[in-house]
Amino acid sequence: MKNRLIEDRVARLLHESNSQVQVTLESHFPGGRMAGGKYNMGRHLITLYIEEIKAQCMQLYGSHDLLEAYVDIVLAHEIGHAEDGDLDRLASLMDTSDSELERRRIALRIEENAWAYARALLPETSGPMLDEIVRESLQAYHEAIDELELELQPIGA
């Protein structure tokens, strides 16, 4: 998928969402994770990482046939962060919490909020595909919470 096609999809979703967030495209995410997108709260900026998005699509679906829809889903999720009226409060709570379990729960809530926005923004045709991506995306958050809850259980409980 050429960047021009991605830029067209970005423009369309920004228009549909009425979001004023800025979006930039970069080839690769700087770091060890395979992040397709990142929202920067301080700069009100979304960065999409094209090669990571392609790799994620290939990993999930074995081809790039669904790449356009996958780009829409990643971007809608990031717009969800940008438009989350509760994000500042949740980020502040996460920064000040002394509880690792509470921080993990807040991180999950932040992601769930963004996915709820994405669901509302995208057409019904993305339903099953979106469900799969949301499930995959939130799995690590749920596992991290479950793992810590088990560690915190009293012995014999």
C-alpha cells in the first residue's frame, strides 16, 4: 500500500471523526515493540508506523489483502486515544498510583476507551475483524492483571 493511499484513509477518518489531531507517517517504530501507532498526548499527535502495520497484518492474516481495513482500525484506535476526554485524568492516576495492579487496570481502561471509540467510528463491516484485533490487543493487558492478581493472593486462598 502506497503512502498516498494511507494518507487518503487518514484524511477520510479524520474527517469522519471531526478530530483535530495531527497524524504523521513513519516507516518503523523506534524500539523493540511492534507498535502500529502511537498517540502523543503532549503534542496531540498520532504517528502511524507503516512497516509495523504491514507486519502485524501479515502476522494476523497471512497476507496484505486486509491492509486497508487494518490501517483504518489502527488509526481509529489512536484517534480514540486522542478524543478520550478521560485520558488526562487516567494518565494522571496511573502516574501517581503506588499500586502496580491499579496501574495495570488503568492502562487497560485507557485501551478499552480507545477501542470503544474505534468501534463507534468504523462501519459495521469492520465488526468481526475489529473484534479479533481488539481481543488480540487487550489480551496482554488482561494477562498482566491476572498474573499480578495471582501473585497478590494470600497463600491458601
